[in-house]
Amino acid sequence: MRKPGMNRRMYLIPAGGLAFILFFTVFGERGLLRINDLKRERSLIEEKSAELRAGNEKLRQEIALLHSDRRHLERIARNDLGLVKPNEIIYQFPAATK
């Protein structure tokens, strides 16, 4: 004859073990929540990487222009550095005020 509490205990031990495994499957270091966070982080890193690749490509194009296009180089020298050709006169007008 079995004791009345014995039958109940037979179900509690496997249920407790199952609950323990389930807890670490969801919340553990390699659990579902951590995997989801890592996927989100990976997506952000891939977006940033794509942006950086696009920026690098623009810089490569700019370098190619600087090596091959003298008009582009002159435009940069005039606009950014304020350089002028010999015997060239620059007229500067004050900004219009309202």
C-alpha cells in the first residue's frame, strides 16, 4: 500500500526539474531572451557596417576625383581653402540684412 503523499511527490520532482530546465532555456545566459538580444544587436551592427561601407565608397570616389580631375581639385582649393589664381581679384559683398 502506498502512502497518500508519495503519489504526489512522484509528480512534483519531474515537474520541478522541468520547470528548472524551462527557466534556464528562457532566461539563462544562452536562453531565448539572450539570443533575441544578440540578434537585435547583430542587426544594428550590420546596419552600421553597411553605412560605413557606403561612406568608404564615397571617400574612394572622392580620392579618385582628386587624383584625376583637376577642376574638382581647383574647386576644393577655391571653396574650402580660399585660394585664388595669380592676378585674380575677389570681390566680397556683405550679406544682405533684412
